[in-house]
Amino acid sequence: MRLLLVEDDDRIAGPLMEGLNRYGFAVDHVKSGACALTACTADLILLDLGLPDMDGIDVCRALRTRSAVPIIMITARGEETDRVVGLEVGADDYLSKPFGVRELVARIRAVTRRTHPDRHAPPHTGATAGLPLQRTQLPQERGVQQLGPLTINRRTRGVALDGRPLTLTPKEFDLLAQLASDPGAVHSRQQILDTVWDPNYFGPTRTLDVHVSALRRKLGDPAWIATVRGIGFRLTVPGDSAYA
């Protein structure tokens, strides 16, 4: 797995690269936002927010306009606002300095499980030996799911409304897919955080509300995602009594 580390401080980058190498990761290192935007393709980006030429938030936003590559923000900023903004513009996780390499590796693996589940498929044995590896799929993952005018394609991670493609961040897609896995049912806040983020997620819970609000805006009607006060959220199809 190839990582791109965007960090201008060599005192941090050097030991971090050495530690990640020991865990089997190949790491490319750049020191500025401009270099990050022109770097070779990576499987995951570790992005520092305090860069010398531009804010890491702007780098993340620019990357998201052209790529769905997983991004973990790494920063000394500890304010909740910074974390929420970073996640809202498309980051998949947020890690505050100081941290250990083992914690970072755990975050990388957790993000990879969510964004590239095929990499964690169990090996096939017996009669299927020698065949390409495939992961067991839930019924909704085997094709295109249609909910009224909303189309969700889990294989391509594409979403369309009335035939018009929607541009969602990776986390927004994961949130929509989670709610659509059982449309009409109530999904608790903890259930969503455990599934869409990670069972060991310790970030601000307001992050979920930020992503729900962003998803409602992109769907064009807040009625798509109903709030069940004190519990969580559920996906409804506006005007369709079957999901009311």
C-alpha cells in the first residue's frame, strides 16, 4: 500500500516514514500543498494542516474535487471546529499530534476497511481455491439500489437523483449507504458512528450532524433524512408512504 505523506517538518516526517516502512507501507513524502496536488497517485494521503504555502483544508478541498482517495488529516490543531471543517470538506479521519505510529497504522487500516473493503476479504478455500478473491456481499451491494428517484450504486460508489449525478464525499456516500441499507428504519447515532466512522472513533459527535446537513443539501430536500430525536436518523423517500 502506497501512502503520500504531506508534512513540512522533517523532524516529524523522518521518524514517521521509518515507522510506517516497518509496518510494510511504501511512503512518498512532499513538504507543501502545491507538491501534494501534483504528486503521483497514492492509496491514502496523510495530510498535515500546517503547510508553508497553503492551508491543509484547502489542499483537502482541492483533492476532493478530483479524487476519492482516502485522506487522514494530521495536525497540532486541537479545536473541534478545525476537526469538523476538515471532515466536512472530505477528510476520512483526523488525528491530533502527538500520536504514536501504532495508532496511526490502526487509523489507516480502519479507513482502508471502509473505503476498500475488498482488500480485507477473507481468502477462499476448498472448491474456490485458485479463483479470484471476492468478498461476501450484502443483497444491496450486488447492484444498483433504487429508492424512488434516488439511485445508489455501491459497486461504483455513484449516486444519482432523477438521473442527475450527485457529487458526494466518501464519508457522505458511506453515510447515505448506511441509511439506505435499511430504508425507513431508524439508525442510532452510535450505530452510524461505528459503521461509517469506526468503533474506536473518538472525534466530535457533531461531525455526524455536519455530514447529515451536507447530505440533505445535496439531496435537495431535508425530508430525505428524518431526525428521530434522541435516537438517530432514518432515510425516507419524500412523498412515498412506504418509507414514511
